[in-house]
Amino acid sequence: MEYLTIHAGASYPVIIGEKALSEISQTVRELKPAVTSVLLLIDEKVYQLHQQTIKQHIQYDSLFILPQGEKAKTFSVYEQAMGEALEAGLDRHSLIIACGGGATGDLAGFTAATYMRGIRYIQVPTTILAHDSAVGGKTAINHPLGKNMTGAFHQPSAVIYDSLFLKTLPLREIRSGFAEVIKHALIADPEFLEELLTGVSSLEKLEPSFLQYALKKGIQIKGEIVSRDEREQNIRAFLNFGHTYGHAVEAWSGFGEKLHGECVMIGMIYASLLSIEKTGLDFPIEQFIKWVKSLGYEISINAPFEELHHLMKKDKKNLNRNIRFVLLKAVGQPELVNIESSELEYIHQLLKRKEEIQ
Ligand code: NAD
Ligand code: ZN
């Protein structure tokens, strides 16, 4: 078992490993002021697959099963979750437990952030991607006009990350989540990147102990950045490496068609090529592309540049209509740079040509 502490808002523990869930009761008992009642919000699929384990370890007074994945992040489900909390009589000292992937965590976190102007919640992430979303306190639901456009910063009281859940995760979800692990290495830690490059030759056969190590590293990196900039005034934006082009790819494909991490990987290759042009990043991009392809990632998208460009202009990082990119000066040294449209188009074409690399 691994224990970390995140210093954002009040400090909170992250417990990672097989059997982490056996520590949840004690974690809840130790919260001050004492918890009066618990509402468990859980992803439908996770409940189906892991009901026994949940019942064995999580003590709750009321339960609301959320629609699977992204379908939970709607105004309608938010209203239902609020209704459940009210009917169950949650008060200011009650607790919400979020058990599921990033979508569950975002919906449950937003419910906790807004119920009676804010009650506590604990994240029990069940996907690899959620090593990223469970830490840092960003919560949100989607609006028909934009993803994550209604939200709040609200840090959890604890994160209990039991690797048992990951055993039922489909390969595509593993691949999607692992892209964010690679992102954490690229923006913060050249040695960790090297360990990934040499240690991971297949996502089907990820060694559980190595996966646990990689998730811990990813959480540490994210936690460190968030503790220095909780509300994204400056360096927290570095966590968006790969996300400017990546989000455009995700929106263009129709949310859910391509998974978030699959799009972020395309965005990271794009941002690396742009970095090589703009900041002089010295990086063996062709070797990196070969590696990610061998892990089953796609590295480009067959979309017209104008349409992606239009989508990139809506990015939350932009200021004064300039498109701002997180680039790398070196692995582990990100920076924010404004980019002209003509340069963006050039890299878009260059990326398509890299598709030929085997
Ligand atoms: P998700 O929550 O949609 O889960 C993906 C799918 O996996 C769902 O169908 C779910 O039912 C299923 N699933 C979950 N756990 C499982 C398990 N153990 N076994 C089998 N199936 C399981 O997706 P995600 O990739 O975890 O998270 C994506 C969401 O996270 C997006 O909404 C994104 O906006 C959000 N996000 C938030 C932050 C943040 O800082 N708040 C950061 C990154 C992403
Ligand atoms: Zn992401």
C-alpha cells in the first residue's frame, strides 16, 4: 500500500494499492467533524461488477446508482443526485462517496460542492484515468453547449484507490487512462518517462506492481502541481499538455466516440511536434511514436484543419483570442506559448505524415 498526502485546501490522504478499500471505514471515522451520514454515488457498471466488494467495505446510509460513465455528467442526473441527498436527509456534516471513473467523480464532486453550499466527499476511483481526475478538486457537469462548463473547485477529503477495480477495466479504457500517466511523465519527470519507455511494452500485460508504481508517480506529480496552484492561475495549466488539440479531436469525433486519453495522446504528439519547432525541444519523436503505436494508440486524426482550429479557439486556456499551447522546452519543462494559426496548420499536416512511421 502507498500513502500520499495532497496539500491543496486542507491536506488530504491518498491511499493506493490492492486492499486500499479496507481502509475506507477508518478514514471516514477519522474525519472531523464526525460524519453524520453517508450517500454513496456509484457508477452503474462498477456497481454491477463489484457489488460484493462494495457492500463488504463501504458503509453507507443511502445509495444512488448513476448512469454509466459520461451519461452521469448531466443537469438531469445532477438534479436527481441532489434529490437523493435531500430525501436521505444529508446535513452539513454528511459525506458523499464517489465510486467510479472520472465521470462519477466529477458529478459526485460537483454534487458535494453545491449541496448546502458544500459538504465533504471521498473519491474511490475505479479507472486508470481517474488517478488524474480524483486528485485536485476539479468537479463539473457538462452543458449541451460545452463539456465541463458548469463546475466548482472542491477538494475531496480523501482518495482511496484500490487496484482491485482495475482488473475489470476494458483494454481501451486502460489505454485511455494510461495516456494521462504518460502525460504526467512528459511534463514533469524525464526519469519516469524513461521507466515507462523501457518498462511498458504492452498494455494488456501491465505488471500490477509497475502499474501501481506508475499511478502513484502520476498522482504525486499532479498533487505537487495542484498544491502550488490550486485554482489554475498559472502552472496548473501545464496539466493540459496535449489537451488543446486533444480536446478538439475529442469534440470533432463526437464525445464518447474516441476516449479522452486516446485524443490526449494524439494531442501530445501534436504538442511535441510543435515544441520541436517552437522551443527547440530535443526529443526522439519518431521513437516515441513507434512506442505509442505499439501500445495501440492512434497518433493522428483525419479531420480538416479548419474544423479543429475552430474548436481549439474555444479552449479555456486561451486569452484575448490567442490559442495558447502547453509546450515542452524539454521533458519535464513545460511552458505556455501563444501560437499563430499558420503554424498550427503546418503541424497538423506534419502530424498526418507521421502516420507512416511503423
Ligand atoms: P468514465 O468515468 O466515463 O468511465 C469509463 C467507462 O468505464 C464507463 O463506461 C464506466 O462505466 C466504466 N468503468 C469504470 N470503472 C470500471 C471498472 N473498474 N471496470 C469496468 N468498467 C469500469 O471515464 P474516465 O475515463 O474514468 O473519466 C473521464 C471523465 O473524467 C471525463 O468526464 C473527464 O472530463 C473527467 N476528467 C476530470 C478531471 C478532473 O480533474 N476533474 C481530469 C481528467 C478527466
Ligand atoms: Zn485529461
